[in-house]
Amino acid sequence: MNCEKPRCRWCSPSNPLYIRYHDEEWGVFRSDDAYLFEMLVLESFQAGLSWECILNKRENFRRAYAGFDLDAVCAFGEEDIARLLADPGIVRNRLKVNASIRNARIFRAIVQEYGSFWAYLNTFVHDRRLVEQQVTSPLSDAISADLVRRGMKFVGSTLIYSYLQAIGVIDSHEESCFLYPGRE
């Protein structure tokens, strides 16, 4: 991993985990439900915090959330909620913990309705990959509104925009970054 490469300004040069996330994962298109679910949970916990904080706790989240196994999280009950709220390795916010389980159940319902979460997202995206740098957009507004209508929590437009960046629907690498689209 070359720390001398020009990267997006938000990428902390002192955190190898963050550098690896920036270089190998952020903005790389992924459509598998397991990854889409993990990122949605992590993004929802990031609300009001830094992504670096969540990224540093990612392995703890994976352990606490049964490897982000959708069926396992959907089956979480009061004992699991108490376990999560007592886990110092993750963000212990009751509203976010409760929302993560509720959102898992809605995510699963969407998968059952559309065949995959990507198929659902693609009804908004239409196989497009966008190159832009904003904090919200009509696309994130529409997806957020629909997820809220379905009952999800912590899925505002800014969070959904960040989610779309993370899963590679929106490429927001800065022009000075070595990963900027079209840069040789």
C-alpha cells in the first residue's frame, strides 16, 4: 500500500485501515446483498459520527451482528439488543441498534419483493454509475423517501448518498485523487 499516492482529502493518511478502504473498496461497484446489507447497517450507525470511527469498529460490528447474516439479524430479540448495547466495541446507541434490526427486516422484505436489494436500488439507478461530488441528490432523495415510507430509520438523503458512494453507484473520488475516474 503506497501512502504517497494522492488521495481524496477525507482519507486519513495516518490510518492504514482507512487508506485500504479508500483504495480498495470505496466507490467500487458491489451489488451482492450481503455487502449491501453490511454497508447499510454501518452507514446508519455513522449518522452523527465520522466514517473513520465506524470503519475502525467494523470488525467488532461484524462479530456483534453475526457477520451481517441477514436472517440472523432479523431474528435478533431483546437479549440481542441488550448484548449489543453492552458491547463497547460498537456504537451503543439504542435508537440505532433498534433501527438496525428493524431495517434488517425491511431489507429482507425488499429482497423478497424484488429478488435482491440491488434489483430494488436499480429501479432508481437504472444501471447508471454517476460521477459527482455532492452530499445529496435527487437519486438519494428518492431512495431515502421510499425507504422511510417502508419504515426504515436512519436513512436520510445524506446517509443514502454516502451509501451510494460506498457501494460504487456514485464515484466521488476527487480530481486530485489517483482513483479519479479517467485519470491515468
